[in-house]
Amino acid sequence: MVFRILCLAFWLLCVVAGGAWGGTLPDGFVYCEAAVPGIVTEMRYATAHNFTGAPVEGYLKPRCILTGKAALALKGVQDELRPFGLGLKVFDAYRPQRAVDNFVRWAKDVDDTRMKREFYPEVSKKDLFVEDYIAARSGHSRGSTVDLTLVALNGSVAAGRELDMGTPFDFFGPESWPAHADLAPQQRANRLLLQQLMRKAGFRPYSKEWWHFTLELEPFPDTYFNFPVQ
């Protein structure tokens, strides 16, 4: 009972704090910056530095939005990492359906390969659907899926520097699969640490992306939202 009261208190705090960040969100959603103190964000799809080579439709501002339940779970991971001088860095969280539609249109334009060298050098663009890198629906649009990595917050490594995971975020290829074996020992250890902490917090990983996690008991399992990120 006490735990449930504390969760409710945190939930209310997140909602109030979210408003202070200058946005109005649907019920059940919060801004990660308010809900997860100290989290680092680099919202790639609000910029041109992503696999499409342009800002993605629906990302009006580089904001990190999640359901309150997912944000609470993420805060638990952040709290576990902090004593070790580590933290979380988020690349994408809630993703409007219009952004997913943007990805689908981009994937069908097989002549636009300007970002191929960086993001999918060994994968043919025409195969992105077949190999499950692009889909017409995304768990991100349900609000409880997050793309993230680990960063060093202090110590000998520059603050905010990403730990080496073997590939960058959004690299399409088997090298990004969590179980990929051809990695340096430290890279495997970093992936394992991230996966273990996220699993412990109630998230499940995705077999083709080391950075991708979905809350197991997500509050909107059948709803794909389309409100903009702003």
C-alpha cells in the first residue's frame, strides 16, 4: 500500500513538473526531463542526424516524452546507475504515428541513400521492411518504448560520453543485435549491463537493436498515438 501511494505521489509530481517544461501532454504522459532527473537526451529525429537525413515529421521540438509508468521505471534505472558515475542517454522515446509514416515513405524511396554509409552500409534499402528495420507500426507510438544507451556522468571519462556499445544508435545490421558475438569484451559487457538493468526495471529488449526496450506492462498496449513531440 505504501509503495502504491509513493508511486501515485511521484506520478502527480511528474504531471505537474511536465507542465513546467512548457507543454501539455495527453493524460498518462510525462516529459522525461522532469520525471527522470539527470537524464541526458539527444533526440535524433528532431534533427537531420538520423537515417533519413532530415528532421522527421511530428518532431517539432527535441523533447523526450514517455508514459508516466515507463518514465518511473526508467528513473529506477537512472537511480541505480548514479552511484557509479553512470547514467542514461535517450535517443528516442514516444514517436507519433506520423513519424512512422514518414519512415515508411522514406524506405519506399530506394533512390534516397544519402545516409547509407553511416546507418546501413551493408543492408540494401529495399530490404529494410523484410529485415524488420522499418515497419508500418512502432511500439514507440504507444509511448512506453525507448531507445537509449549508457553514459559516463563524471570521473576520468568526459561527462556525458557514451559507453562503447560496438555500434552507434540506429545502425542497421547484425552488429547491432544484442547477442552479436563479434565484439570486444568491454562492448559486450556494456551491452549486458544495459540489458540487465532494463530487464530488472520491467523492460524487454528487441533482438535486432541493443538500444531498444519496451515496458512489459505498458499502459496503452493497443493504442498508437499521433500527437506531435513539442
